[in-house]
Amino acid sequence: MSEAHDGRRPGSADAVDPGRFELLLVPPAPRTGWRVLPARVIAMCVVELQKLRHDRTELYTRAIQPALWLLIFGETFTHIRAIPTGGIPYIDFLAPGIIAQSAMFIAIFYGIMIIWERDAGILTKLLVTPTPRAALISGKAFASGVKALIQAVVVIVIAAALGVALTWNPLKLLGVAVVVILGSAFFSCLSITIAGIVLTRDRLMGIGQAITMPLFFASNALYPVAIMPGWLQVVSKINPLSYQVDALRGLLLGTPSHLLLDFGVLIFAALVGITTASSLLGRLAR
């Protein structure tokens, strides 16, 4: 009888492998070295994108403006034929510029979210974590890029419905996604940098509204650089939006472009934007 009571049942606690308790008592080894930054950038990006689950209104409302640009401005100037476009219909020429414009308009006001997080006390809590500031900024920057990518898909669908001759090559579409994300990362970091300087939402709104249209019109989004006055051509050459539009045209339409230069400028601009915004993040949280 005693031997029967001493027998261990398969489901009893004594029969559990001691190694399993070690998994509960010993925490997993933390990520170190090069794995820390990418992991935390992805985590911050996912946190930002989770907000879309609760409110998708922004995506729907922001799709109206690019649709109007293509339907009204693009269709009208296609019939006027007043702007030289290198032998392609003007609406084809315009579509990549509208993709870049809609992405910039989403990203350029991203600093407002940072100011709101500061006012709500969220930013202070994030800064006391071991997460590097560059990871916080990069996560938010690339989250804005993913939002802009959703917007770009909407514009591409509208353009295709209007008969724009776009490529459907998977590799080129992947390049389009990278270009949109890099451009949005720069402009969102520019917005966060401005937020770190002006510190208030009202000032940021004013500055954002003041620079969006000049950035748009001082690029090659609406017309070729060759027909601009000389001083505007200089401005266009230092405007990252021009390189984003040039890359999008080359990838989507197959027009002559400078893809290596475009990607190089966009990567450099995104890195400078992340560095600058990270350096001002502490000032914003004071």
C-alpha cells in the first residue's frame, strides 16, 4: 500500500521537470550589441501603428486631397498640355509627385504627437527607460513611413483607375515602398526637430503650414526642374522631396532618373533627421 501511495502520478507537481522552473526563475538573456537598437525601433514602430486600430479616420480623410489633385489638377492639365513632361501624359507625370506630397503632409505634423505625449507625461516615462533616444525617434519616424505607405497604396490605386501607366514589377514596387518610408522618416524627424525648438503645438502648426507648400512647389512634383527659374532650381536641388519624386518616377513610370543619387540623399537625410531630432528630444521633455 505504501508503495502505491509513493508512486508519482504523471500530472502531479513532483513529476514536473525541474528544468521548467529554471525558465520561470531565470530571466532570458537581454539583447546586447547590435541587436538592441533594431529590436527597440521595431517595438516603438509597432506601438505607434497600434493607434491606427482605434482610429482610422485620419487615413480616410487624408485620401481625399490626393484624389482631388489627380482627378481635378491632373486631368485638367493633361488636356491643356502646357507643361513639358517628356512625352508622357501629365497625369502620369503628376502621380508620383502626389504620392510624395501625401506622404510629406502626413509626416510634417508628426511633431504634434510628440508634444501631446509630453503634455500627457508619456514622453518622460519613455525617456527614463533604457531605450536609446535614437530608437524612440526611429520608431516614430518609420511608423509615419508605414502610414504614408498606406496612403501611397491609395494614390496608386486611384492613379491606376485613371489609366496611369504604372509598373507592377514587385522589385520596383518594393523600391517605391523604401522611398516612401525614407522620405516620410526625414519629414517626420524634421517635424520633431521643430517641435524640440518651438515646444508648443500652436507654433508647430504655424511653422508646419508655412513650410509644406513651399517644399512642395519648390520640388519637381508638379513640373520639371528645367522650366524653373534659376534660384528655384537651386532650392529644388537641396530639397529632399525632389529626390523622392525623382526616384518614384523612375521606379513607377520608368522615366530617366538618378536612383543611386536619390536613395543616397534620402538615406543621408533620414539619418541626419534622426540624429537631430534625438538630440532635441531631451529639451522637449523638460
